[in-house]
Amino acid sequence: MTQTVAPAGQPDALEHFDDIISRMAGRRPALFLDYDGTLVPLARRPELAIAPPELLKALSRLADLMPVAVVTGRGRPDVMRMLGVKGIAYAGSHGFDIVDAEGNDLSGDIGDAFLPALKKASLALAAFLDPIDGAFLEDKIYSLAIHYREVLPERHGDIAAAVEAEAARHPTLKKAGGKMIHELRPDMEWNKGTAILHVMEAMGLTQDTCMPFYIGDDETDEDGFRAIRDIGVGIKVGADTGATAARFTLQSPEAVGVFLRQLTDSHSQ
């Protein structure tokens, strides 16, 4: 298993941009991006994390230069509505729902067997959360997100216990974490990392001709960093990244925007 590294070993991707580009050694970049906390700042509610026009233009321009995919825990239809950028691939629900840049399905029925359990868990958790101020459930089709960012701290333990109880009630589901959220998703070896490798294979992108980048900010993005660590570049977003399998860091979504512009400029010449 790939080991994580201490924050002290994570150089800033902007300060080491030329070094990153030199690693490509003539290969074409393939860009994989998380959404919340990476392309846009984390927001109080998911619908408030709106992509600015300049980001949409940057992604459209990048898509003309290299393969681009958004790999997110959000439901795929949701992130496609939020971005609306054509010519890029979208992998939602941690990779359980994928379409390529032309809109062709790449995920098949990989998550369909888990939908009944997710539906039952969704109904139970929605009822539990309803009387708790600040808590809400986000149904992302192939996963559930339980948000508690605005919940009083004394109720955090109750919410965690309720999610754990639903995971125990449905053996086909597993509990995962994130930044002030709990998640329930299918209990199988499929995640952002396997999704990235799957998209690369489906698009005919090999490590001999392509170098993948993955930029993300959260616990679930570590699967992506581990998947490409030996063949590409992982970049963790945030001022306090902690131990990570990513090789580089960026301080904020704003810094991600600068990095994307530099990447665009370096491949427009």
C-alpha cells in the first residue's frame, strides 16, 4: 500500500510548476479534478458552491488542449448542472456514475445493486435528521451525504451514531467521512482512484503517452492520489493538508485557478 507523507514533504505546486512540467517528459497531461473545496470553496450548502464564469472559461479552454474530467462525490447530474462545461468527462458519486466527454456512459450498472439499500437508508436518515437544526441529507443517487457543518457540537455524536447504525443495518453499504459530512456508499472496491484509472483506460490514455494530474482537497481524494502516485502528479488543496499521498499542495481553490491558467498557457504555445 502506498504510504502517505508528512506535510513537510509537500512542495507548493505553483512554486515548483516548472519541475512538474518537466516530469511529463513529452507526455500529454490528463487533468482530473475534484469540485467542492478544489475548484470552488466549500460552501454552507452544496447548491451555494457556484463556479465563477472565469473558471468555466478556463475549463473549456483546457478541454481543447487535453483530456479533462471532474471526479466528485456529488451526483453526476448535479455537478454537470453546476459546471455545464462541454467536452469534459464527469464522474459523480465517487465514480459510480461516469460519462465521457461526448456523454457516453462509462460506468454501466456497477452501482445499481446498491440502490435499494441506499433508498432505505435515505428514508431512515432523512427522518432522523429532520428535527435537528442545521443537519440535512444529500441524496447523490449512488451515495448519501449527511451534512452537519451547522449543527450544534453536542449533536455531532448522535448523527455519527445514526449513520453507523444504518451502515450496520445494510451490510452492502459502508460509512465514510469528509469535511463535516458523513457518507454512506456501496461497500465495494470502487472509489475516485479506481474511477480515474477506469476513465483513463476507457479513453485510451496510457502512462507511456499521458501523465495524469489529480487535484483534490478531502479524505476521499486520497484514493485518487494513491492511484496515480507512481504515474502522475497528485496535488492536495488546503492550507493544512495533513498526511497525504499527494506529492504537491496548493493553498486554496484560488491557487488551483492560477495553476490551471499556468497549465493552459504552458500547452498553448
